[in-house]
Amino acid sequence: MKTILTIFVTLSFGFSFGQTTLIPDPVFEQRLINLGLDAGTPDGSVPTANINTLTSLDVSNDTIKDLTGIEDFTALENLNCSQNRLDTLDVSQNTALIDLNFSGQWYNFCWSWPIIPSGFISLDLSQNTELKHLSCSAVGLKSLDVSQNSKLEYLDCSGNIGLNLNITGTNSLKFLDCSGIDTRNTFCGFASTITNLDLSQHTALITLYCSFNDLNTGLDLSQNTSLETLECIWSQLTSLDVTNNTALTSLNCSDNQLTSLDLNNNTALTYLHCRTLNWQFTSLDVSNNTALTYLDCSYNQMTSLDVSNNTALTYLDCSYNQITSLDLSTNTALTHLLCNGNQLTSLDVNNNTALTYLYCRWNQFTSLDLSNNPALTHLDCSYNQMTSLDVNNKAALTYLNCGINQITSLDVSTNTALDTLYCYNNQLTSLDVSNNTALTVLVCNDNPLTNLDVNNNTALTYLSCDNNQLTNLDVNNNTALTELHCDNNQLTNLDVNNNTALTYLYCDYNQISSLDMSQNVNLYRLECNDNLLSCLNVKNGNNAALYTIRATNNPGLTCVEVDDTASAAASFWMVDPQVSFSTNCNNPCNNTVGISENAETPLRAYPNPFSVSTTIALPPNYEPFTLKVYDMLGNTVIVKENISGESVTIERGALIAGVYFLDLRSVGNAYSGRFIIE
């Protein structure tokens, strides 16, 4: 009898010690191996004794599809399995759970989002009565019942479209996020989640996020007197009563259909965002909200705004209203001011010495005094009527947009930190950016500029100088340039051989005769319509990346040099009917047309145009020269060799009326120009 008992005890102990838990998902098991809860390689099981006393488990941010086996983690208090590929979860045996996070399982609620799998349908938490913290956002839940989880203090169930939510009995809730999904910029339409939200019993609630829902029946917050943060963006609200919510410090009710908002009782408010849909507010009283530091009331119909009592304001956005005057004399703490799109004829910011951001475009200013705003880093005063702008004491300025004004001169020599400069559509006849070596973006189009020197701007990535009167543009030093707009000028030459990062080039409506893009291996789009091209080389070894070429209205162009003729012919490239594609056009492009390596001016013909003869002035010191004259088709019509002296005469002879191109060369030097025969 004694022997038998000993054997039984031994066998029982061996069975308990060897018990395992099935883990069918190899990714889940590998995570357990990584945590030291299993060994070797995934074999479909782990020792139960290794997991049944574990109180915390984090297997987040992976590709786990099946969490089978979690039921044997019976001591778990904290489980984080968020950001995986789960579409089901059984935690009914994990009754000790206090904190559960399985958010972000990447379900596909919209055909335009190629995400898998299809998502959860429901989740049974009825056995998890100890639960205090639950995060289940964006998992495709259609139903969530937490009525048995009376200890719940934190619930994030946002991003679950069409969710049926039962929070009855969760009177301990302090944080609730039941927001839908912001689909305003997708093809999914309105992704509403909740149509009715009863919070009358949730008097402990401190934070509420209920944005992107369909709450057009209203939102009753009269019992939620502890509420400090409320966000109800784009929830179809036509009214909102927060008079009982005197503890509110942050309110974002933007993009609803509110016509008024009473904030007289909300004296603790520091953050207010009440931009509306369809310009609803005609007035806003914030005189009692003296603690406000942030106010966005943009896109309304207000004709006035009184912020004289809001002396703590650091951020104010009242853009796109109908405000005619704005008194900011008491708002000395202001660092960000946005008053775009109003009817302001003047703006006094002399007392706002802390300003770093000032956006006041689309108004009716004729002048703007910034002498007391040395801290400015961003200034946008575009679309006004200013004739001058002084930014001399703005050493911190990195962004300046003064486009579409009537400014005749602009001094940015002291703005050495300037990264972005927009001064387009003004009346600038000159622009000196030689001191602005940090510039990456320069937009100075639509001015009467005759000269632009960007040699010192080696960081430049974007340059737009179109619609000016430039006869020359040197971008050899701008090796970081990715996009260049120089169309509609008077350029006869454009050398982009050094601009190997260039992806976009727009040089239409110039007088360019030769364009060599063979070094521009990153080129994606080229527009060179309406020039005098006789040579175009896009053979850069990467024509597969060259999506668009538009080179029409170049009557002298007959051949474009490419990587592959068949691919070029089958492309969407646009050229004139006489143009063919070839891998060798036998017409080397010379990007020095119009300027020599040792001269600042192109060859000049006098007279030009002419009918009988013209004289070409020869550069000194580099003779003898060879001179060739080409017609619009690229044919050589005149050759003069071993010429020297101060000039050479060209007789018309049998040449017909038209444009002709000059190519003058000596050892190591090349000059070009053109003349017209009448």
C-alpha cells in the first residue's frame, strides 16, 4: 500500500510539470520565446507553468493573427496586443485583467484603404470585472458592451464604424474616446459611428472625445460638471450647451453647424477651437474667458472680435471672417497670429513684440509696420496692396511670403536665416539674395526682373522665376535644385548640366536654341514649348523615369536624342510633327549658346535684324576662331575658319529670311548667338 501511494504521487507531479499550452500562431510563440517564456523555435506550444503566473504581457506591433493560448495566462493584469492582425480575441478566462489594449488591428472599413483583415464583430468582456483601462480603437468592432465593467475608468473605442456602444453602469469613467473616423479627405463619405450618447450617469467624466459622429440629436453634458476636456469635431451638432461645465479647460467643437456658443460660465477655458462649417457664427463673446491661451474662430461670419480681455493669448486664428478691424494692443503674449481672409485695411502689431508667426494674407493692407517684431520667424502678408515692406530687423525670419502685392523693392540682405522666399507678382525690378545662403525655395515669378543671381544659393531646391524679363540665368552652382520654372523670359541659353538632381524643368516661351538634359538622370517632366530649339538631348540613361516631355512650337527642331527610339515613340511625349527620335541625332547640343566660358555676354550682330549684311564682334585674345552658322533645321549654311581681328562680316547671299544661329569656337572656348534676316 505504501509503495502504490508513492508511485501515484510521483506520476501526478510529473503530469503537472509537463503540462503545455497550445500556441498555434508562430509569430505569437516567437514573441513568447523572445520574452524568455519559451525556448528553441516555435513548435506550437509553451509550458503552461511559464505563463500562468505572468501578470503583464506586451506582444504589440507585430503580425499576430491568432492569440489562442492567452486563456492560460490566468494571472494577467496587463495585456497589450495592439497593432497586430487579430480579428478575434477571447479573454474570458483572464479575469484578473485590469488593463487591456488591443487597438489598431488594421481592418478595412473602406474600399479605398487596402488594409486587412475584416475586423472584430463583438467582444465579450463580461467576465473581466476588474477592468479599469480598455483600448480597442480601430479594430472593426460593431458592438461593445461594457455594462459589466463597473470599475472601468478609461475607455478608447474610437475608429470603429457603426459601433453599438453600451456604457451603462460604467459610472467610474473618467476618460472616454468614442470618436469615429475622419474621412473628410477620403473616398468613404461620412463614417459615422454613434448617433446617441447618454452620459447623464457619468458624472466622474473628465475627458470626452466624441468627434466624427452623427450627434444631430444633441449632446447633453449638463450632468458632467467635472468635464475638463471636450472634443466633438464634425459631429453634426446644431447646438452645444456647456454652461454647466465650468471646469472646462479645453473645448474643440470645430466643423459643426453651430450658430452660437455661450462661454460666459467657462472661465477656466484655456483652449478654444470653434471653427464652423459654412461660416455660421456672426459673433463670439470671449470676454469672460481671460485664461484663454489658444483661440481658433476661423471660417465664420464675424465682423468684429474683441480679445482685449484675453491677455494670456499666445495663439489667435480668426482667419476667413469679415473682420474690419482688430485691436491687439493688450495681447502682448501673442506669438502666433493668423488673420487671413478678412477685410482689414490696417494691422497694428506694435505691442506684440513676442510674435513669431504672422499670417495676414488676403486683406486690404497698403502698409505693414513690423519694426517692433524682431522675433518673427514666419511672415505671410501676400494678397494685399502693399507698395513696400521692411524686414530689416528680422534676423530670425525663415519664411517670407509677400507675393501678390505692389512692392517695388525688397531688401532681404539681413535675413540670413531665410529658408523660403515668395515675392511673386510684385513690381520688383531687382532682387538681391546673395546673403540668403540658407534659401531652399525661391519664388519670384511675375515681376519685371531683368537679372537674377543665385550663385550663392547652393541649398536651393525650388526656383520659380518665370514671367520676368531675364536674358540670362546661371544655375551651375545650384546642384541641389529639383524643380526649376524659368518659362516666359528672354533666355537664349540654359545650362543644367550640373543640376543632376533636377526632376522638373519648365522653360517654355524663351529663345533657347539648344538644351542638353543628358546629365539630368532624375528628370521626370520637361516643358520647353515655344522656344527656338534646334537641338534637344534627353539621352540621360533613365528615360524610363521621364514621364512627360512637351517640346512643341520649336520649328527648327527635327530630332530629339533619346535612350530608346521605340520607347520614346510610344510615350506621351509631345513634339512637333517634323520631329523624330533617335539615339544619335548627330547634332551635339551646346549649352553655351548665347554665352562663352570666358564672357558674360553672347555674340552680338549689328545690325540685327538685317537684310544685306551684318557684323559680328569677335571676343579678344582667343583667336583664331571657326565660325559656323546654322538655320532653323540645324543645317550648316556658312563656315568661316581661321578668322581673327575685332569682327567678321556675314553676307546674306542666298540665305532666306528667318532666324539663324551662330557658333564661334577656338581652343577651349565656345561662344554663340543668333541673327535674323528680314
